[in-house]
Amino acid sequence: MPTELIVVALALLQGLAEFLPISSSGHLALGQSIFGLTEPEVAFTIVLHLATLLAVVIFYRQTIWELICELKYLPALLKGGLPRLRGLYASRPNFRFICLICVASLPTGIIGLSLQDLFVSLSSSTLAVGLALMFTGCVLKVSARKSGDTGRDISEMTVKDALLIGLMQGLAITPGISRSGMTIATALLRGLRRDLAAKFSFILSIPAIVGALIIEMLGGVESSFSLVEFALGFAVAAISGYLALTLLVFIINRNSFGKFAYYCWAVGLAAVLWSLLA
């Protein structure tokens, strides 16, 4: 198969699966196995992650700008100390949102730094990826029963909510376990509104993606792809990622999130059978 087609296929997998709750790492692992790429394409993976990061920033640009504007309270926060922090946390929803993103990032960072090698090693096991996808499907199906428009909003979201969401994002380092699936499902199971669950999940992905990129770059950036193929992959992943993000937010608002479970079960079962029969 021509290299350009492989690049487009892998970029589409990343762009679509990064946001749809079907595990981009699991699909990339299966895709590289199908295309016979025996060595990890670390540099190409970094480029694809940068593309999907751009998609998140563009999609949530207004929210991100509003969060950045909250930095104007830093001088007062430094001067006022803990009492000022509590006041801002209780009275300003965007400031509370930032604090909870920071809290959720802690367990993700700890898991990523301490267990990264273990989880990455699973990417070469089609059986492990398949089982993880089937697990993702189960979580999605269960969470679909708890979603609704009358859940808690950001003013009622707690530190415990953020820690649990961050913990599940950390476990999603496992190929086949969907990051967006685990974080949104956890938020829904905790009783948060659907729109808040989606927004928190995808804003939370920004520090997670940046952290993952740093870890990957420290491990080396060799690749068999050319600069032109990198550019092609970046463009395809960015565009498909933005479209996937738009689609998923629409699906969540329509309360159809749990339907992705059937896809995860089907692909997971196929991967398990492939590993056992190959």
C-alpha cells in the first residue's frame, strides 16, 4: 500500500478516535499492526497529537479565552492567600473550572509518569487492546443510563468529581481504553450535566496531550515518514478531529453517547479473535 494512504488512514484514525469514545491509542495500535509497522512511529504520533490538540483549541476557543482572562485575578490571589482562593473558587465559575482542571490533572500526571512504560507495552498486544475496547464499551453503556440535562453544573462540581475524572483519564493511557469515553462517562456517572461533562473532558485533554507529547519527545522522535507525509497527516488529523469533536458534542447533547458501546464491543471482539486466530 502506498505510504501516503497509510498516512491518511492513520491520521483519520487519530483524528476520529481521539474525540469519539473509541480509543485513538487502541485504533492506532491496531492500524499499525494491520499496516505492518513493527516499530513505533513516535514522531508521527506526536504530529497527530499536535493536530488534535489544535482541533480542541479551535473548537473551545471562546471558553479557553474566558479561562485565560481569569488570570487577571492572580495578583489578588497571591496577595490574599487561601481566603482569597476560597472566595474566587466559590464566586467565579470560570475560576472554579480552572481549579478543578488542575486538580483532575494531578492523578493523570502521576499515573502517566509512573506507569507509562507498562501501558505502552500493551500496545503491541492485539488481545490486550481488544479486551480494553470491550471494557470501554461496558463503561459507555452503563454511563448512558445516568446522563441528563438536569445534572449538576460547574458551581456544584466538587474536587472529588475532578479527582475521579482525572483518575480515569490516567487509566486511559492503556491502549483500547478511551480517554474521552472514560472522562465523560465518569462525569455523567457522577451526575454532572452532559454539556459540562463534554466541556470538562475536552479542556482537560489539553494538559494531558501536552504532557504526553513531552514524554514521547523525551523518548526519541525517529520516524520512517517524510516531512510532506507529516504535513499530510497533520492536516487530515486536525480536520477529522474537529469534525469528530463537533459530532460527539452533538451526540452527547442528544443523549446517544452510550451507542458507541456497540462499536467498541464489535471492534474489541474482532481484535480478540484476530489475536487468537492469527
